[in-house]
Amino acid sequence: MDIGGTLYELRTRRGLSQRELARRCGVANGTISLIESNAINPSVGLLRQIVDAFPMSLSEFFAFEQAEERKLFYKAVELRDIGGRGISLRQVGTSMNNRALQILNETYAPRTDTGKTMLQHKGEEGGVIVRGELEVTAGDQRAILGPGDAYYFDSNIPHRFRNIGNEPCQLISASTPPSF
């Protein structure tokens, strides 16, 4: 189950900000953000505390089905940020359930990267740099890409992204199947 996506959808349907939900359940708003981006999995006790703020039972939370979103157009404010640690990954669409393609508007703060451990997953991915510079490593190949440059590779190849510059790097990427 996508606990983060479910929490996000419940919160936004009720018109609550992360800060307001955090206040109601007595946790830091950063905690809500981390859970919604699936960066952390809450303990049962913490999840119960959060769900009580709606109010609803845990069984109702787990039975809740996210609305299958089939919108055609998205405003910038509707893109869901699923990133963290200096990397913004703004996803087109709130749920990737039953979706074959994931599109992200990515921004890497200066000197940030995806980590020392190389990423590797099923599928393909590609992207186009909009501004700044990004070092992309895929297997034993590495390139520094700037505005207008692009990459496209099999995601089974171990890979890493790193902003080596002193300004933010923005790119638009797509992967199939969705990997976050």
C-alpha cells in the first residue's frame, strides 16, 4: 500500500496543509512530509495518531482507495514533491497506481546528488536538462550535461545523478515503469 500517497490524498481532500495536520496530531510538519513522500514508514502508533486527526479508524485508512486520477492537465501547484535532501522531484499526478509512465520536474540544489550508492531498477528513463549542469553516471560512462542536453538509458544499469555546479539544476525526466 502507498501509505504516503494515501495520506497525501486524504489530507488534500480535506483541505489541510501539512502544517495543520501536524499540529492536529502533535508531530513535526517535516514528519508528515517525509511520510507523504514515502521517505519513512510510520510506526503503527504514529500512523494511528495521524489518522485520529482526520478522524477515522486505521481500518478505514487501509480500506481507503485513492481516486484514480485521470486528469489531462496539471497546474504547477498540483505537482506532488516526492523528493528530499536538496532534491525536488515534482511528480505529474498524485498516484502512480496503474500508470506506465512517471514524469518528474526535478531540481537539484547545488552540490547535491542521489547518493553514493548507485540507483538500479527495472525499466528505462530519460531526461532533458532545462538549466544548470548535471553529472550523470550510467555504468562506466559519465557525462556533464547542460541546458538542452539529454540522457536516455536502461535503468537496470547502475546510475547516479549529481549537481556539480554552484546553481540549481532543473530537468524534466520520465521513467517507465514508475520507480518512486
